[in-house]
Amino acid sequence: MAETAVAERLNGALNRILAGDCIEVMRRLPDASVDLVFADPPYNLQLKGELHRPDNSRVNGVEEGWDRFSSFGDYDRFTREWLREAQRVLKPHGAIWVIGSYHNIFRLGAELQNQGFWILNDVVWRKSNPMPNFRGKRLTNAHETLIWASKAEASKYTFNYDALKALNEGVQMRSDWVLPICTGHERLKGEDGAKAHPTQKPESLLHRIILATTNPGDVVLDPFFGTGTTGAVAKRLGRDFIGIEREDSYRKAAEARIAQIRRLDSVALETTSSKKAEPRVAFGVLVERGMLRPGEELWSLGGRHKAKVRADGTLVGQDVKGSIHQVGAHLEGAPSCNGWTYWHFRRDGGYVPIDVLRQQVRAEMAQHH
Amino acid sequence: MAETAVAERLNGALNRILAGDCIEVMRRLPDASVDLVFADPPYNLQLKGELHRPDNSRVNGVEEGWDRFSSFGDYDRFTREWLREAQRVLKPHGAIWVIGSYHNIFRLGAELQNQGFWILNDVVWRKSNPMPNFRGKRLTNAHETLIWASKAEASKYTFNYDALKALNEGVQMRSDWVLPICTGHERLKGEDGAKAHPTQKPESLLHRIILATTNPGDVVLDPFFGTGTTGAVAKRLGRDFIGIEREDSYRKAAEARIAQIRRLDSVALETTSSKKAEPRVAFGVLVERGMLRPGEELWSLGGRHKAKVRADGTLVGQDVKGSIHQVGAHLEGAPSCNGWTYWHFRRDGGYVPIDVLRQQVRAEMAQHH
DNA sequence: CGGCTCATTGAATCAAATG
DNA sequence: ACATTTGATTCAATGAGCC
């Protein structure tokens, strides 16, 4: 059957590094099959001569052939083609991350928008230890830019809000991330001691991206796999990956690297991923259980509005009947209202939010499991 | 003579706010006549409905007609036209700054490159107090992006490296700037108390830009003048400005605002623009003068970290040697550290910041002038 | 349906100190 | 005792827009 063939085509690629040009290799992947694309394409650095430090030592920059394009138009064509394939292989609710510097990120972002991707955030990776500007002719180039976009405007993309909030000491994560560049033991070296890849990204960066925008078991495609940071982090976090890389030496280094990675056990994965949504409790359950009596009055904070509880778990207030949310919204003239925090019952002269009753129910439910 | 006519056309516009559409007005300005363009064009926010805070209050966002475009193509055409005029009126060694968010900055940057501007840096304005993400559906959009580009690749652009280094506590200025958004008394209000402009930029941002990339007497053109932050800062810093603004209410607010600004006197200008501003005091001077002894210990506040003073004005701490700033940053695992405020010496059982010693040296230096 | 917000400013309120 | 000032604390508002 066709479906089986498609599944096999995908499964054959899972957790492997496919050799070849990323556009050609992506063409062989089935439609709507991956959850996330992470792409670190060539930056089109347009370097002129060599750069030396003030002590005259030579800066070992990006000089590889894969970063040479003849013009902006040439780079745009390349971008357009690989983005088109990336969009095709994404599931309807999938998303993409791209990273770049001022040399290429504007072209990349514009092309994403042109192809119908819907930008969700641009994120600044603020390097805690950037290379200084030796010549004193510009500002220290201390950041790179990432763009996070869903496949389309209507996509219900994945965002593990609570996991990121936890990562950020309890306040919501911002669009600027301070992370060190990849150095030390994490930086892959060749047998000659030289760095294996000129632009290896830190695992901390991929950790945050994969944690934020995928779930365990999701498939992450990296069409510019390099030495495999995406694969290493995906494997550790219990995600599947598909890598595409043209250069033999990078593939080899990546394979050795990823083979040594161990998947975190499910407990560790659970704690790093978002807190499970708490079980839904219908307001009517509070009435069924006798925690609130039919006919009892609920109050908005301060007692400005009131409504009466009915046996079926709806409320009736001034000129309005409906759910706790609907009645609250109507009385406030608001577009919406969280009835759980809006409505209060009276105890000992004070107002207690009905949400505490829901907490009790949830606690009891947890006991029985 | 033709030259005189051109000079008159320019002089007639200096330190004035020209009314009208920026493209049409720029067409009347002579070629190669301004040193810097600062442009804060509409962001093309593509807003859908209203946004409410969790407490149901409504966010008063950008609803003005000037931010509405029918498509990306429409926005691109607009961008192309005003950028073309901006480039024409720039002197050969002139430069441009543009600011935007992820909604428009990629299109803006790509068009800059297409027209032959040469990008020097992209700069991230990290907002210290951004609006949070109320829905918990994305990252807090906590930054905006600026692009600094010269008129052409060959332009010998202005960059006051030392002034920016001085502004940044003696280490070279990075491409990420932390500045608060424009609030409080600085935010212009109408007679009804409502904000006069929905997107007024902070003066601190323009101060840094104008200080960094112009010299006193230079001409700064702002084609989207709004309520005149560019003009206010330019005037204060002894630069000339040309503003262009379509909306009467913004022009009026800007004129009243700028009329109240006083140009800094030449001494203050000198101090803001040169590294001699606050006379730089090397830490080693404190050792030379016997205010601190080699071998003496310095402490972080609370005494969590310590380091030893060496005779050459460097510190040595746990596994690290270097300047007071470097050692502090290393021990804190921070990207940077102001050693003057970080390090303390012990006196009478308390911690005294070494900055007080620097103040003493500066006071003594002032005596001799 | 119902879950979801951070840093800052400035006003309002109240307590303590002063004249 | 009463009016005034100062300081501490709390409360309310809001900023280039997001299911």
C-alpha cells in the first residue's frame, strides 16, 4: 500500500544522517512528515581578506566553499528552494527555526514570509563570550538571530510555555537568550586538534529550542546537519531526528558524537518537559458533590456582581444565564472571563474563589490513582 | 548659481519639520546633502483583533491607518521608494539606521542590501521592561532590531569607537543594547492625557546612535519624524536635523518639544563625545598611588568571591587572572562586569567599593586643572 | 472553554515625625 | 491638639498586538 511505502520512506531516514545536497535529499522525504525543522544554513559571509588580531595572529574564520555564493540573487534562489522543500515535508502544525547573522538573516526572514510561513518570534542569541571587534571599526558582533515560524498562519504550533517559564526561574521566557558560544570539551576537534566545523552551535541553544517547540517522540529535521548538534540534543531529549549533510568529514564526526549520547530516562524527560495539563473539572461536579448548593449565591470580588448556582452547574445572574465563564464575561462586559477565578463564595465574612473547590476535587482525584 | 540654490534648499530645511509624505518631501531635498538617516518606518504589524490582558483590560496598541498595508508586496514597494530617496540624499560617506520588529525588519534589511547599502551591524535593543506575552503562546517579544548600514560598501562611515567604549565602562560596545522603553515624563501626552504617539522611541536610544555615528554639526534626516525624538536628541547634541512628518498632531507635539531643548555647551559636548569625558582612571593607578597594596584582597559584595591585587593593576582570583572587569565577570559567570562597582575593599568591618578610590583620583586630577 | 502577565511609574493611602 | 511634611506601602495603569 502507498501509505506503508510512505511510512517506510520516513522510518528509513529516522535517526540517520543522509548524505547529499539537502534540497535533493529532502525531495525524497514524504510530504507532511516532520514536526520541526531546524536549519543553520550557510551565512553568505562575503568575507574579503584575512582578519588578524591586534597581536597579528590570524583569525581562523569561515572559508569553506559551501559558504560562497556569487550574488544575493544566487543566495535567494538557494534559500527559496530549500525552504520550499522544508515547508512541504512539515506537518500542517509543524514549525521551523532558522539561524543567521546580519549577512543572511534578512533574506532568510523575508523568504520565509514570502512562502507563507508565519513568524512567531525572532529570537536573539546573545553571546556571553563573543569575539571582539579587533579593528575598532564597528560594534562587537555579539549576537545571532533566530526566527521561529509555523508552517502557516493557521498552524497550531507546539509551545511548551511552562517548561520555558521554569527554565527562566519562574518568569516567562523572553526573546533574548544569553548563552555562551561552543567551546571547550563540547567543541568537536579533528585528529589534528583543529575544530571539526567552523560554526558548531552550542547544545544549550538546541536544548532550549527542542524543549520549547517539540514533544517527546516528535521528528526533527536538520537539513544542514554539520557535526550534528541537533541530532545529539534530539536524541538526548527523546526526539527522533533526520540529518542531511553533504560533507563526509562532518557526517563522520556527527555519527561518532551521536553514538555516545544516551537518551534521558523518562523521569528526567518528564521533569524537563512541560507540566501536564491538570485534569479538567466541570463546575457542575462541585454542585454534584455538595461543595456548593443549588440556589447558593456567588459573588465577584468585592461583591459588585452576584449570581445564583443552579442544579445543572450553570449560573443565573442579572438578565443572564450560562456557564460560570459566560455569566462573568457578560456582567463585566468583557470579551471573556475565567469563571474559576472570577466567582467567589462567602465564608466567615470573606470571599473565597471557587477555584479552591476545584483544587480540592483535583486532589481527591489524584488520591484515587 | 546652481550650488547656491542647492545650499539654500538644504538650509531652508535644517532644524525644521517638513510636512507631507516622506517620499515626496525627500524628492525636493538635494543629492548628497545629509550625513545620517534615522528611520523608524511603520512596522506593518498585521494585527487581527483586539488584545486583552488577563484582567480583561484592553491593550491600547497601534491602530493608526499609517500602519496598514494590503500585502507584503505593497509594503516592499513603499520600502523600496523611501530607501531609494534616502540613499540619494545621503553624502557618499553617509550612513543609515533603521529600526523594526520581526514583522518588517527582514524585508527592510533585504531591501537595504538590494539597494547597495552595506550593512555594518545589526543591533538589538533589549527592552528592560517589555510588555509581557499575555496569552502564553509565544516568547515575550522583548527586543527590537536596528540595522546600521553605510551608503555603499566603499563609504568611509563615521564611528566614534572611543566614545561608545567610554559609555560602556571601558569595554567595547556590543551589538546588544539594554535600554528601557519610553515611559514616564519622557512620554509625550496629549491634552486628554493619552499618549501622543503610539510608538515613541526613548531618547537614550537616539543618544547612543547619534553619538556613535555622527559628529557635531552633522545633518541627521528622519523621514518618519513622529513626535521628534531624533530632532530633540540631535539638537541637544549639537547636530542639525531635518524632520519629515505627515500627521499634523505629531508635528505640533514635536515642535513644542524641541523648542524646549537646549544645546549642550561645548564642554559638555566634549565630555559626552570623547573618552576624556570622565577622565579614565586605570585601576593600576590606585596601586601606584598606594591606595591599594599589591597582595591586598578585594571582595565581591557579601564576600562570596575574592581576588588579590597585583602590582601591575591586575587581579588574580580562583583560576583566573586579568582586569578587575574580567575577573569579576569570570567569577560571576557573567558576560561582563563593571569591576569598579563589583570589587570592594574592607574597612572597619564593612565593604567599600573601589569606585570611591577612583572618585578620589578624579577629584585630585580636577584640582590640577 | 478557560488559561494567560512583567517592569515600571505614579497616584493614593496611611503612619510617623515635626512645627 | 492640630496642621503639615515625610516616608513607607499598596494599588492601579500600561507598553510597536499574541490563542
